[in-house]
Amino acid sequence: MMADGHNDGQMAGFTLGKEDDAARAARIELAQAGETTRPFDRSMQRGERVVKIRCGADIKPQPITWLWPGWVPAGKLTILAGAAGTGKTTLALALAAVLTAGGRWPDGSTCHGRGNVLIWSSEDVADDTLVPRLIASGADLARCHFIEGIAQDGESVPFDPSQDIPDLRRAVDAIGGVSLLLIDPIVSAVAGDMHRANDVRRSLQAVVDFADAHGCAVIGITHFAKGGAGKAPQDRVIGSQAFGALARMVLVTAKEEGSNRRVMARAKSNIAPDDGGVAYSLELVTIAGGIEATHAVWEGAIEGTAREILGDVEHDDGDDGGEKLDAEQFLRDLLADGPISTKQVKADAAGAGYAWRTIERAKRDLGIEAAKAGMKEGWQWFLPKTAKNTEDRHVNSVAVFAESGGLLGGVRDQAGDAEP
């Protein structure tokens, strides 16, 4: 191995040869004769390979570009995972509708610029499921395209995301490019065992390369593993942890028991805040032709980490049920003598070793109310029985709604301040 003197400010490296045909033939002949060949020696090879190196001074910094700012990056892979019944596909189609027709994203931000969407699904049919849902979501169907197979030797064969992503590039160029690719489910893009990190990384690299080459956001839909409630949301994604590691953004969904309310939260992000979420519900509507279809209805932003947001709707009390009961008794004792400021409740709860999310859940289950005592005093918590009269109860119920964020996190008291 000898130094390759090439250095033009962009690349420098070492000369690495390739095994030529004669050497290969000699090696095979020796092997067939049962003789032992000498160790592979690059110095005996002809030709050269160059390890490419770029100097940081020659690289122009580029900003992250976004499809949905802070949530879905362009040119990168996003994983959308959740339990059954959370409407992940409907949710993804709703995002596609915003992109194709314009309008607003779930957090209220404006969609700047429209784009084409490419959809591959092995679980739903376009004619009776996907297209009706897109229509119900207000999509521009002229910008929606579906992968239906591969034409090979005059025959049609199924599209295999684990093998056919490279061939997809020519088809994308033919329709004028795409801004979003939906793969449902993303595990179908893995050739091999989805639980093996090497298989997942090797297969999904083609998807990552496609996204980068076309500046196209990719949303891969998948499920939660069973029995994962209460764990870190990113770790609940089914299959190898390489799914979450390769994705630049992981979004997770959950459904509130006994309600139509659902939530989506950011569980992991290398390029944006990794907390916060949005609430949504699924509604059934009738479109032209008397066809019924579901679509997502956005219900506003939610604060908190993904674990807190999912825990609030899943009510997984299997491991911390005793802690929540203790927290309820803690609040009863703390508020028994009258209202206490939210600031003091937080301080006392932290001192007693309770997580704030556990305290909030205990507050909700006990029906504890909150009201603004004044401009200087701030918010206070009190047990329901301490409400003075019906008017106070009405004011306090509005305050409770404001504290929870309402539908849009925008219900506030007359002073314009929601409880922190």
C-alpha cells in the first residue's frame, strides 16, 4: 500500500488495487488442486482505488429543509409508529392531503408549496380505501400517485420495496418528482429479518438514499410491539431498534381508552425538538357516490414528552397504579386545608418524589380544580368541595379546561394567561 499523491483540496487517499482476472484464475486453480494460496496481498494488484476524503473547509453548510416544519423533514426518513386502532394510515394520508392541496399542518402552521405524493401500501387497496380517505381529507388527487407493480418482460410483478427502490427513481422522474413517499408498512422494505439490525440497515439504506437523492420526505408506517405500554416510545417500535436509529424523526400515536381522541407525539428527533404532540380524532364522512370514508380532524397542540403524552391517554397503571393511588392521597392531604398554588404543589410533589405527570393524572381522577386567584397570586389548586358557589364552579371548570389546553391549547382566562 503506498501513498497516493493526489490531493486537490477535495480528496486524498491511498492506492488500493483490484484482483485482476489472471490472479483470480490462478487462485481458483490452486484452490481446486487443494493447494493453499498465499494471504491476499494488495501490493500485487494492478489498478487503484482511492479513499475519498473531503476537507471541512470545502463543505458549504446546508440548512435542514422541511415538508412539515419541525415534524417531517424533506430528504430524510420518518417513522410513524403506533398501536392498532390509532389510524396511522389515515393520519399519513391526511398529511399527504395537506401537501397536495395546501392548507395548514396539524399544528396550525401553513404549508408553503404543494408537491406530489407517492404511495405504496401492501395493506390497503387504493380504489376503495386510500383514494376515498384522500378525498375525505381534501387532497388534490392529480398530485397523488400509487405504486401498483413492476412491468417485467411483458408481465406485471408485485413491487418489492426491499428490492425495487432503485428502479423507482426513473418512474419518479417521469411524473415530475415527488415530495413525499409513503411506505405502508415500512417493514416490507426489509429483505431479511426485521429484528436483525444489519438486515434492517442494509435494506433501508436504499430508502434513505432515495430520499436524499430526490429531496423527498419518506414516511414509513409501522406498529408498536405488544406489551410495550409504559416503555420509552421509541423502544416500542416493532422490530430492530435500527428502524428508529436510521430515521431522523420518529412519530408515535396512541388512542385514549373509551374515547375517539388520539394523539401523535415526537418520540425522537436528531434535527428538531423531540417533544410535543398534536391531538386528533377520526371521523366518518360520506363523499360523492355515497361512499363512506374516514379522515383525521386536528384538535390542537399538546405539550410534554412523548412518554408523558402517550401515558396520559393509555392509562397504563399496571406498573405505577400504586404510585398513582399514593399521589392521589398526597394531593388530598396537601389540599385538605384549602387552595395551594400550582408552584407550591410542584415543589412539594418533587420533594415527595412524585413525577409531575403522575400528579397531573391523580389531579384529573380526583376532579381537583384550578383557578386564577389574581394577577400576582397565580394559579391555585383546590379540592372540588372548596368551591364557594355555583358561579365559582363554572369559572373553575373553564379554568380546568384552559389548563388542559382545550382543543387548541388556546383557551385562557380573562388575563390571557393559562396555568403553566
